[in-house]
Amino acid sequence: MDVDVPTSAGPGRLVVAPAERPRALLWLGHGAGGGIGAADLTALASTLPTVGVTVARYEQPWRVAGKRVASRPAALDVAWLETSPAVAELAGGLPVIVGGRSAGARVACRTAAETGAIAVVCLAFPLHPPGRPDVSRLAELLTPSVPVLVLQGDRDTFGSAHLLRAEVEAASGDRANVRIVPVPGADHGMKTLKASPLTARDVRELVASTTVAFVDEVLATA
């Protein structure tokens, strides 16, 4: 099911995979280099509705318009926040978990409080631009006060799982609400090498099963 949503940044689109008996809604944004068809986002949209979680993948206005270059962060946030009422209507009073991959994860973290999310799921959080350790997005990851799950490849050039964990711990100690799960052999796009311990299918299954377990835990304590 597709839902077109007008915003001041242009029309966006929600692509919804409904659960038959929903208990929550997971709202996901895409990255700056691709759309909602990314393998990890697709894996979640395929798997979570079978366990009672509706998945709404949000296509930012710049993608709907066919542009190749992503909008500035402020414009991404505006479109996301202006779409929040439509997401709340889809949720029908059920809890909403936000998230996304890369730039979409940043948006979800920055706006988690304003959207009333009970948790955040980050796929390949872009800690640093490649080769630019002086430019950090760590503050964005630490913004939410709700539980945060990060699935991060250990070959991610935007910040490996090991680096991400080290920087989170250095900034705030053993921060209980941020959980980092390494994806062995995966890069920023969650792609693996032939010699990697996980196949592409393994990665999709890891992303899906880890997210399902996280959602179950969050809902049990909400």
C-alpha cells in the first residue's frame, strides 16, 4: 500500500507493508545514496509484518521527485516531521518505532522525541564521512533517550561497529540505551565479500532477527 504525503519540501511517499494483527508500527527512512529498496530495509518490510509489526518505508521528497542528490539534513527533518501525523494515523494508536539506514537513521535519531517514538533502529549509522574522522555525527546517535539499536558492519568505512562502540563508550560510558550489534564482514551497504563469514542472505536474516528481538523487548517494557 502506498500513501502519498504532501510536505513543504514536496510530496513524499509511505510504502506500507501491513501486519494482519499489528501490535506496533516501524517507520523507516532510506539513505542518501539509495532508496527504500535497500536490502536491509526490504528484509525488515518482508519479515516484521509476519510477527505483528507493520512496516512503513518513507521515500523522501527528493527521491519521489527523481533527484540524484539528497536534500540538506534540515529539509529531510522537515519532511519527516510533517509526515509524522500520517504515520500516527496508520499506527492507529499503536506504538511507533522509528529508524532507517544511514542518512535515514540520522533523521530518525534527531527527531525521535518529536515523533513520540518508543525506540530507534539504525542500519549503518554514518558516524564519520569516509576519511574524515574530524567530522562526527555521534551527538545525533546519542540524542534519543529511548532504546536505540544499531546494526553496523565491521567493514563500514563510515565507522565500523568496533569504532562506533568505542566512541559511544568514550562519550557516555556504558550507555544502556544504545545497543550496537556488529554485522561481520559487512560494509556500509551491508554487502559482504566472498571470504566474509556471512552471505548476503545471512546478513538479511541477521538484520531481521535482531530487529524482531529488539522490538519484542521494547514492546514488553513499554
